[in-house]
Amino acid sequence: QVQLVESGGGSVQAGGSLRLACTASGSGYTYSMLSMAWFRQAQGKEHEGVALAFIHRDGRTMYGDSVKGRFTISRDNSKNTLFLQMNSLKPEDTAIYYCAAAESERFWSLISRTEYKYWGQGTQVTVSS
């Protein structure tokens, strides 16, 4: 089992930056063998079905159009931690951000939330104009 805990959320003005972290714990898995992603859910809206960004266990990354060029996903396997550096934040980025872990190695499938077996509880990001 993998437990995921997000941190780093908060309130920021438009144009500002935040760095989210997601730390994995548990037993029976090897963190470096997991592919990881960030998703978000805005208040009053359904959970987005596609990843904002994901990082394959081999290090390849992919970004959604809404965050490309502004967000950067990275991981530190020595610390079992995933990061999301968010720059040039906009009010429409306001949401609860979730990290997720997948055992799948199929790169293009990782865009979909259905590939992810483990989820964190989320961290709130609020961007004011």
C-alpha cells in the first residue's frame, strides 16, 4: 500500500508561485517504480479526468495545455517525494490539488485518472486577482 500526503498549498496573488510536494510512505512498493501525477478539482466542479502533469517512472514528463510552460513536475526518488512548481499562477488555477501514483508503465495512458491506484487527500491552492 502507498500513502500519499500533499503539502505546500496556500493563498497567493495572481502572478505568484507555489511549490507543492507529495510524499509517499507505506510498504510493499518501490517508489522509483511508480509513475506520479498531479490532478486538481475546482470548487463546484467535477474532478478533472486528465492529469495536469505526470512523470513516468523513467523520468519522462507530460503537461496539460492549461499549465504547460508555467508548471514543472519533478521527483526526488531518494526522498519518495513528488513536486509541482507552479509559476505565473492565475485565479483559474484555484483548486484542490491531488497527487496520485500509478503502477502502469504505459506512458500515454498516464494522462487519465483511471490509471492511478493511489491518491492523496489534496491541498488547497487559492489564487486571488
